[in-house]
Amino acid sequence: MQALTVSLVQGATRWHDAPANREYYGALVRPLAGKSDLIVLPETFLSGFSNDTRASAETMEGEGVAWLRALAVDVEATLCGSLAIREGDSVYNRLLWVRPDGSYAQYDKRHLFRMAGEHTRYGGGRERLIVELKGWRILPQVCYDLRFPVWLRNRRMEEAVGGMDYDLAVFVANWPAPRRQPWRTLLRARAIENLSYVVGLNRVGVDGNDLPYAGDSAVIDAVGEPLIELGPQEQVATVTLDPAPLLAHRERFPAWMDADEFTLQP
């Protein structure tokens, strides 16, 4: 595992305006060329968290995915964020993990936010995604997934370099300001219980549903301490993650040895 440089792009997503969002987020991301290994964007950053999936969804062959892949090549970094993607009669809140060569992996949001009716408009995913970057094993997730510790449970893996299923969990979100305390608390809880770094990237501003967003994006270490915390404004920040403190903490505090065994059936 090498040091990993992560950039948080905490932006004010434009409502139902994909061209404007491509221009807006492109302008925030391009100055990071050569300065970051991983650049994290919000959930549904080309549309906002929309109730109208027909209006906001694109296909995997659409402009949004092509733009994101080209941007990753341009800045020579991995990009991570979610889009509303249509496949046949279904729409998915799909996280894309786009590598510097334009190739990508994908994760469909597992837990759909029923309080906003997401479960009636989107299809849910059934498989976790683990990706690797500079020797790190990384678990990318989307917003409401943060509330489900069983789904996120880190497991001991003797053959992995870091000794665990993953070393870093990344959450991209549209998490409204009225629930900012659970967001901040759960990011810390997930880091502590899983002996892992955690990145939480939220948006700011007000969306088309008149919901305000307070940002509160953060990078949390494995003992729950923030390495960086952002405020309620548009902000781009970069932090370097050192694997040494993580591996040392796992060695001296091996809580994984006392974890309960279980089988997950999505």
C-alpha cells in the first residue's frame, strides 16, 4: 500500500441540467490534474437527487458516462461519483469508478431511500464492489447505504495486503442539512467499527425540491478522528492517506478477531 491522495469535490449540483453540471464539475476537477490519485464527486452529480427519473436518467452510452471517462483520462486520476442510469425499463442510482485509462467499474446503490420514494423509482443493486488503487482495497457506496452496517461490515482477509476486505470506504451523497448530525456520526461509526478510513462526500446548496445541503464532507481515520472536514460552501480539498497508521491500529487493536460470523443474502 502506497500513500493515497484523495480530493473531495463538494459542489452545488445544478438541478436537471446535465450540460451545466458537466461544465461546472469539469471546472472544479481539471485543476486537480497531476495532484490527486482519487477525485470524489457527489451522488447524482449530473442531475441532483431527482424525483423524475425519466428526465434525469441517461444510458451507459450517453454523454454523461463518455464525459466522465474522458475527464478521468484528461486529469490522469480515478473519478468516483454516481449518475441516474437507465437500462431497459429500469433506472439505477449507479456509482461509476472511472480509472485514468477510461476503463470503469460500477456499483448500483443497494439501499434505496424510501422516505423520498427512491425504492419506487429505482432498481436496487445486489453486489458490493471492491476496487483497488495503489495497493488499497476500496469499497465505494452511495448515500443511504451508510446507515446499514451489516452490508458494510469489513471482514478479515489473510491474503489481502491490509489484512481486511477493504481499507477505505467511500460514500458519495446528497444528504440534506436537516439530517446532518446522523451523517457526521455514521461516518465516524463506520470507520471505527470497520478499522478503516472513510471518505464521505456530500453536496451543498439547495436542490429543485427546496432541500438544503450543508456539505460536511470529511475524511475520517480508523479511530474516528477527522483528517479533514468541510463546511457548507462549495469547496475542493485534498488529503493524503497514509497506510502506516491504519495497519498499526489493526495490529494493536484487532477487534476483527471478536466479530460475529454471518452470511449476507442480499
